Amino acid sequence: MDRTRPAGRHDQRRPAGLAASALARAQRQNQPRYWFADRLLAVLSGQRPVHWMLGHTIGEAYEQLVRLAPGAPLRPTERVTPVVRHCGAYHPGPGVIEAFARIGSGDRVSAMAFRLEQGADQRWRCAAVELGGERLSMSS
């Protein structure tokens, strides 16, 4: 018996929208700004350890995250885990993305901005982060 199907349901159809939302989520993760927004949120909310960003930051970024993460400025509440609702981007030049994200936590919305720089190896790395106007600079 298929355990994902509600009791009494015999057809093979899935609820509408599940496939579309899975596709949208997959396409979203292929964009560097969303990938980094999700990772930064996980670290700054205390859901992931700082070393998860090792190799994905440049300059003093990693050490800065080491100092910031214990405070978990985007910490989840007992009922709600924060999520990236939307992430937009501005491209001031080749190899640079200045991104902004709306972080939702229930009916509360926070802002996060960050800068990504593409290295000679074509990998994107985070160079700076700002939360709700509070500068959390991650580069010198």
C-alpha cells in the first residue's frame, strides 16, 4: 500500500502544485544568491555551524561569522523557523552580485543584504553581510 496516499484514495495523482513547487525550489537553488542566502540564514539562525561556510567566504569573512554566529541574530522561535522568502540581486559589474533577501519568521520580516564575488576559479564567495541596517561586514 502507498503510505503517501490518504486513506481511501485509490488514484495515482498527486496534489496540484507539489511538482511545480519542487521545480521552483530546484531552480532557485541553482542561483548563487539564493544558495548563499539559505546558507547565511542557516548559520545566522544557529541552525548550522559556522564551519559550514568555510571555503565560501573571502577575506576576514569566516572569522567575522565566528564572532557573529553565537548571537544567532535570526534565531528561530519555538514555533517558527525563519525562511528566505525572496532574494533579489543587483549586478554592479562582472563577477559581483549584491543581493538582498527578505527573511520571514511567522508574521515578522527581516532584511538581509550580502555581496558575492566570483573568483578566478569561477566560484562565488561571500564578501559582506548586512542585517536590517546593522552592518556585519565580512571583508576588510
